[in-house]
Amino acid sequence: MERSRVKPNRTWPCVVFIDLDSTILRGPFESAVFPVVLAELAIKSRLDVKEARRQVFQEYLDRQKTPGIPAALAVDWDDILDTVAARLGVRLEARALEIANSHAGPPYSAVLDDAGQILRSLVSPQRAIVVATKGLRKYQLPVLDALGLTPLFTDILTPDVHHALKQEAAFYGHWPRSTRLQISVGDYYEDDVEAPSRFGFKTVWKLDAPDGDLARADPFDRPIQFNYSSGQTTRPDAIILSLHELPQVVRCLEQQALG
């Protein structure tokens, strides 16, 4: 079912792409889905749960790096789980989609950092607010609906919309061509900082960091101070430790780029 909220013939100077999981919400997979499906997989395959989880997530990561695998299939948890189960000679009865959709609301899912309030403060005639998530629409939309966040977005981008993953420019559809400024906001470095930077986007990395020098620093100074991991050579434009810092960062980026 198509749930795009894009208005035809409308242009925005700026688009803000916002990730979902661990950025503005906590979904039901860790709280409701994985405990059930991994327990069944472990029991039937006689693996411990830790090893079952490792194999499932390795399949998830491998698919995203394998050319030729359709984007939607690369991140479809039911297909991933079925593939690992078949490899181990077993069959799963539990379905990730059914569990996720029946546990889409609280307490299994939750809004982070007053995200609803923050998103409302970002809404502007000059600014489109667009979901950019690696999760499939069938898993993510019920959560957005249950948490009351869906109406706050101009559009919802998932791998099954433009048949591309977040590390591909095609994922973002027409938005980069129809806006002057693109801002990516998210917690996952490869998807939300490294790839968007290649596409010419401004990037805002959301981190959970303890109190210290980084917490006391300005969001635009933190990228200089942050201790990056090996291979993280692309710096974000800003680092935020709470969504409450996001509106001011967005306004500053807009002022710099749009005047």
C-alpha cells in the first residue's frame, strides 16, 4: 500500500533525511521479534542463541555486500531467517513480520528523545522531512503508525521504494535533484555519514556518548574531537548526542547553504 505524502509540483529548498531505528525510535525487533525467532532457531538447530544470532546477522550483512541480490531481499528478515534455518536443516514457524506488526506499539516500540516534538519543530514550508530507513516498508510503517509519527513526514523512503539500499544514490529518488540542500541524520556511520557524504549531502551523526569533553562541545566542533574507528575517514558535518540538538543544527546548515 502506497503511503507517500509527497505533494505533486511542490518544491522544497531543503530536505532532511531522517533514519528511524536508534535515531528517532526503538522498534520491536530486539524486544519482541529476535527473542522469539532466535530461540526457535537455536532449539531446532541445537545451536546456542548467541551462535544462531551470529549466523543470522552475518547473512544480513553478506546480502548487502553481494551484487545481484535485490535490495528488498537483502534486508527482508523473514527471508534471511528462512535461509539460515534451511542451511541448518530446520524450518521456522515464527514469522518476523507477524511478530513485528503485532508488537508495533509501546512497550515494544518507543519514541526516543521526544522525537515527535522535535519533528514538529522541524516542519516548515521550506523544508521536507523524509524518512530514510534500511528497514522494509512492511516492517517500519506499522511502527510509525503505532507511534503516531507517520503524519509528520513528507515522504517515506525504504529499500523497496526505489529498489536500492541507503548506500546507493538511487535510494533517495528525486529528492537530491529537486532540492538545493540535502541533510542526512542517523546513527549508522556507513549509511548515514559515509554514503550521503559521497552524494554531496550534509551529514549529522547521532551518537550516544557519555558525559565528557564531547558532550560539552558544540555539535559542529565534535567531528574534529571525535575518536573515529579505523576506516572512518569521512567526517560528518555535525555530531549530535540528543535529538534536542537537531533543530538548531539544521537551521545552521540551512543558513550556511541557502542564506
